[in-house]
Amino acid sequence: MIYVIADDLTGANDTGVQFTKNGYKTRVLILDSELKRIEFENNHDVLVIDTETREVEENVARSKLTKILKKIQVSEKDIIYKKIDSTLRGNVGAEIEEIIKIYNKQFCILSPSFPYQQRVTVGGNLIVQKKPLGISKYTNNNNNNGNIPESYIPSILEKQTKLSIGRIDLSEIKKRKNNITRLLGKLINEGKIIIVVDSSNEKHLKDIACSGMSFGNKVLFSGSAGLGNCLAESYRKKKELKICLRNNQRPILIVGGSRNPIMIDQIRHLKENLDFAELRIDIRQIYTHKYKVLNQYTKESLEIIKKNHDLIIYTDAPNNEQKSIDDELMQKYKLSYKELENNIKEFLGILTSNIIKGSNIRNLMLTGGDIAISACRELGISNLELLGELLPGIPLASAIYNNDHLNIITKAGGFGEKSTLYNLIKKFQNY
């Protein structure tokens, strides 16, 4: 068995599907919020476990992760992959430490690069779309003096774990493949536990995966979908599974749970090029008249869908006004930013569930891990069967809902270019 441990649902899916497209039968396990049950049938090659620990405090993440993993029986021959966010959000160091402890691993190879999404590791720094993470659009840091600790992976990890951290530079990765194996062995002998390995393209990731495999069950692999794909190709390549879609006729419902500026551009491009009805959610109303507007939005959505129109739902806040609206709501209702986001997630999850329950919609695209997990829990979906990859890092899954098949596409809000949503819909419609 291969076990993938992810900290949010979109990440679980985008890495799990790397194994699916290489012929592995892959299932994603969605735990209920109280962890009352952890149920799965051991008839798959890969089990992906979504722990939902990205947005919680470090001590909570450690406790929750331990509670989950001690209920999963893993043998010494099984392969463990710790999926992390490709922009290093969450409790990366703490979770790696807990997994090493629980499964008695000697060391961890960490390479978060995802070259297709322009995320690479150079000099121990995470570079996102040609900018160091610390000054990219994926951080709130405004440090422009050249010293950017928020980009240097060992510095980020040192705040989250006491494990000794080593590093292998890109100049060494570009040499012969056995050089990586030699350097890994040297760092292990020096007592390094987490080893950050540079990589800027697929070949580097493949060489890292192959070198790590030579250490057998001593190694914990950790990275994004990029390294996950290379592991899937390296361990055992089988014939790609054929995608068998059911209920994939129109209409399609897209729920834009992410408020990332990239997602907003993708929505704009989609509406300019395809005939999608839209429903824009005023987030102020979520707090002033929650249940009234929930019923209103549900009714409007069902009326649109009954006319067989595709529908996209997203929060209505222009980029230049979003921060001021957030600040207004946080001050008025005494909320933290995390609490604000959670309330929006919950509202969109309930709205999505209401629409699915009240219509013939069986094609659903969810953007952002929070809305994906919220919608699945509201619908009572406890696992997903990964069918294939529509675009790199963007999977198509199937769930059973009311004894019927529900097609679900999940996408991280920051993934892709302006045309990504449009391309996803066109690709899906052609299956």
C-alpha cells in the first residue's frame, strides 16, 4: 500500500490523482470533523488521508494527526508520502516530525517543487512564479530589503520543529543521480532528519525520488503533487486507468470558495468565453441575514438550474475592496480572519449541499480546500474515488450520493493561469 497524508482536501486530491494516472486504484478518505469513525476498504493501491490540519494551531495539528494515524495500520513495507502545500502553508515541520515519530522513519526527503505551476526550490528557497515566496502574492509579507526568511525553507521549518535540518543544493542535483544518494547518506550520518532538496524541473524530482527509494522503508517522502507524480512513476508503472464518467451531462455547478486574486481572474475569463449564469454572494449578508439569504440564494440557484443553465457561485468583492470589507466585518463582529473565512466556507458548503439536494446537478467543481471539505461533509460524502487528471494538479473524482454518482472536480484557488477554469470545463465536457 501507498499512504498519502495531506492536510487539506484539494491537496489530497491533486496528489492522489498522480497515482491514479499511473494506474493505481486510489481512494481519498474524508474524515468527519469529530474523528468518530475512520472507515475504508483495503482494496486500493493508494489511500489518501485528508487530516484537515492546515489551518489549525500547531499543537492541535500534532494531536489530531497522531489520533488519526494511530488508527491506520501501516506495515514496514508500505510507502508513506507526506503531501504539503506547494507554498508551504500549514504546519509542515510539525506534521513531518509527528509522522517520523509514529512510523519510525529515519529521515525525510522534502522537495515542495511543482514545476508545472512555476513553483521550484533553489538554494533552499521556494520560488513561486519567479519570485521568492516571501515577496510573492502568496504571502502577506512586505519585506523588500532582500532578506526574506519567509522564502528559505529551513528557516520556515525551524519555527515548527526541533528536528535537525539539512539541505542539498541545486548544483549537486544537476550532477549524476548517484550523487544525490551519496549526499543523502552523508547528511543522515551527520544526524540530519529533514533534508530539503532543491529541484527546478521534473528530471530533478525523478532523480530525487529514485535516490530516496534506495533507502527503503527508512525514508519519508514529502512534497507537493510534483514529487508525488515522480514517486508514482518510479515505484510501479501500470497502464493508465480508463476514466468512466457517469451523469456528466449538463448542467455544471462551480462554487468559487477561494478568494485568491488568481481565482477571480479565472472566473472573469470563464464568463467572457462561456455562457455561465452567475450568482454573486454578498458576504456582508452572511452575517446580517444568514438563513434568509441562504434560502434566497438556494431558490435563485435552483431556478437557474431548472432551465438547464450552467452556474457559477462566488463571493462578490472586487480585489481592491475585499480587504476593507473583511476588516469591517472582523471589527463589527469581533472575528479573527480565520473565523471570517470559516463562516464563509460553512455558508458556501450549506448552499452547495442545498443545491445538490434540490436539483439534478451531478457535476460539481469546488475551488479551495475549505469549500471542498465543507460541501462534502454537508452532503455526507466520506470518500472519493479518483478517476483522472483533467489538467496537471487538477483531478476529477467520483462520489456516491443518494445511491447515484456525483462528479467532483477540485482545484486549489491559487492553481493555474487565467484560462484554467475555461480549459477545465471544455476538457470535462469532452469526456
